[in-house]
Amino acid sequence: MLNRVDKNRIILLSRTEHKGSRAIAKELNLNRKTVQRVLRKYAEAIAAEDPDEALLQALAETPKYDVSGRHPTAITPEMSAIIDSILEDNKHKRSIGLGKQCANGITIHRVLVDKGYKVSYTTVTRYIHRKLIGPDKHEEAFVRIRYAPGNISEFDWGEIKLYIDGKLCRLYMAVFTLPYSNHRKAYLFRHQNTLAFMESHRNYFADMKGAPLVMVYDNMKVAVKKFVGPTEREPTDALVRMSSFYCFQYRFCNPASGWEKGHVENSVGHVRQRAFSIQMRFATIEEAQMWLDKICDQLNAEDESIMGKQERIREELCSLQPCPGKIGCFESSEYSVDKYSTVKIANVRYSVPDIYVGKRLTVKLYSEKITVYDAGKKVAAHQRSYTAGQWIIDIEHYLRTLLRKPGAVASSEALHQMPEGMKAIFEKCFKNDPKDFVQLLVFAKEQSFSYRDIEAAFDVLRSRGLRKPSGEQLRAMLPSLRDGDSVPVVENTKDDTVEAIAKASQVSINALASIMARRSRAYNS
């Protein structure tokens, strides 16, 4: 049986190299009918109403089985001892996972200068380089690569810390570089996960209005699922999906060989230094992203060391292959519905309709929202929360239960998470009759009325003199707001009757007081 990688390779050979099924079958040592079946399913998926979902389904079908030279003269023995001590400390840091906090050449040079030694930065780095390489080893030579426009794009992550609304936050920067023109683009995310990985590519290809032929990655977890042998790596499902959708091939660097994608390695530090070394405070992440976009535009406008950089950028952008659209960036998993009619995802609970208690539902996780499905039918949707222990509740998911247990409405988490206007209506009109409130919500849901419609109907009835509109009056008013007609207000047999009697009694008392006052004035005269 074919796995996802084999299917993806068949599609790429057909789409990018325009090979026929016979040639593909011969190259991959497969049956020609098998190749034709994969290509037919791919064509059906692209022509479907939701090509991304159909393509994911086609690729996600899992196989089914029955079971040296000159030495620096300025370096004194005292300096050598200090540098060697720092280098040994760097080895210890790497052994305990603190490789990113090792002292570099700039830091070591600063330490020597602070201690009063007069030595140049170049001399220090030359000594460090020879010390690390060793006397019997030759320096490694690098081969300059010639790139074709639009052929390759390199990707990498970078970590930054910014003050967002006054709070220090750790963010992750997804950086893309086109080696031919050194064009750079970067995006900020709260998490360095699969969804951020997919969204960064979706946004990048949309901004570039095209995709390269090859994407280059290191061995990051969001791209490499596992190692197969000493050199082969199995891509993640997300990378296979994007590769099939945008028709790009992917290549992985060798372990600990960052120079194999040196353009983006340098770009991460360069963009981070230019964008956030001085400006670190922003009101929102969106504001920080706008600032990052501005800095990237400035970097791309600078010629730097590349002659005719602007012409190269234009040539490269025109050479990108067209995009079929925007891929849906989500992860799909099954979750069980607990007794509270919620699904627990990353220690956050999200409500679903109470008829699904005890069942398993499919959840699609996006970076900013989740959607819940039962056999392909959408049954719930929420904004995604990253606050552990939080409950995200929609009262409409519990109407069936609340009709049987109306006394639970007042103290329920569902009511607490309703809009402030709806909570105010409940407190004023339905605190003593919560079942009538639930019946109003059932009616609004069946007739597709929103909470704003209910609040508008409440305001209209209040403007007509009703102090506490009942559920029956609100249900009568809601259709009139949709049709724009004026509907007679239904009489309230309880509170409004008492209020009318009280008003009439007050009028009689005022009239009697006026008569008595006139008679008193006449008697005194």
C-alpha cells in the first residue's frame, strides 16, 4: 500500500515535471494502474467544492493491512587562560542544553577589554577559531552555490522577546529568504507549532503571489516527523499537505549543518537585530507585525552587496509558480465529550451541544479558533484559548438540559459567559422565571435571531412603557424587527397590571389632594 509520501511524490512528478503515469510507474517501480488511481483521486480532490479538505482526505488515507600556521602575537598567556576558560564553559552549557546562551566572539572580546587588555576583535576571533579547529586540522572550504530565480526559498525560526501591552512575552519569528535576490519576509507567532508553521507558509505564498519550486528546512520538529536511517527523514503530515497543495518539493539540511541554508540563518539574526534591538514595546502583536513588515520592506529596498537587487527581486517574484489559493491551516483529531458536554483540548474545555455527551467528535484546531464536527457536520465553533484551565461555554449548547433544569440557569457558567446585555435582561425580567428565559433562547435559535436582536426587541418594548417585558412579549416583537412592521404589544398579566393599578391609584390620590386644597383655601377666605 502507498503511504502519504509516495502519493505526494507521484503528484509532484505529474504536476511539476509533467511526467505521464507510465513514466512515473517506471521511475518509482509501481504498477501503472496504481499511479493512475492516485492521479485520478488528486484530480477529483482539486475539482471538489472544498479542494483542501478533499485533498487532505485523499492523502490521509492510511494503508490497511491484515495485521596551522601563524599565531597571534597580541594574545598573552593571561588572555589565553581567560579565553580557554570561557570556551570550556561554553562546552558545559552545550552539554546541558544552553547552546543558545554560549558566549560568542563579541562577548569574549568585551570581557578582555573590560579587564584592561588591549586586543582587537579580529585577533580574538582568530585565536578562538584556531583553538576550536585544532592544530592538525585544516579549515573547511565552502562552495558558492548559483541559484536560479524563483527556484529555492529557505525557512527558519527565530525566538524574540517583546513587551506586548506592557508584559514581556516570548514570541517566535518565521523567516523566509529567497537566495537569488536575498528577499526577506518574516511573521510573528505566539507558538512554534504545526499550525504556526502552516500559517506562515500560507501568508508568505499569499504575499508573494506564488510559491518556489523547492523549500529548504533544517531538522525542525514541525517539518521532520522522524529519521529513517542515517540520512533519510520522513516529513510531517503538515509538510506533505502543503507540498501537495502548493506543488513545491522540500529538502532537509544535514544535522548541525546550518550553512546549507546560510541565507536564512543570517536573515534571522539580521531581521531580529534591525527590527527589535531598539523598538521592543508594542500594544498588540498585530502592531508588532506591522512594524516587522515595515522593516522587511526597508531591508528589501536596500541594495546591500547585491548589484541590481531590485531587478533580481522583480525577476524572482515573476518566476514563482502560481498559487492555487490559501490552504486551510488546521490539525484534526478526535476527542470524547465529557459529562459537562465539553471537549478538553490542551487543558482548555470547549462546549458542544449536550446531545453529544459520551460520544467522540472530530475537532479541527486552528491557531485562533476550533471547530467541532460530527460525521462531517459542523456542530460547534469557538475562539481558541491558550489559558490553561479556562472553560469556553456557549449557553445554546445546553438549552435542552436547561429546559429540564431551569433552576441552574442563574448560577451557571453558561449565563456568566453571555454578553452583558443578555445578562442584564435576565436579571431584570427572568430572575424569577428562568424557564421563560430558556424558552426565549430556544425560540431565537430556531428562528435565527441573534443576541443583539433580543436586546433590540427589549429596548423597543421598554421604550413603549413596559418595565419588565416577558418572554412572550419578546417573542412577539422579534419578528417585527426583522420585517420592519409594528406589532401590537402583548399584555403582561402580572407586573404590568399591577403597575397600571398603581398609576391609576396615584392619579386618584393626586386629584383628591387637589380638591381638598381648593376647599381649604375657600374655607379660610
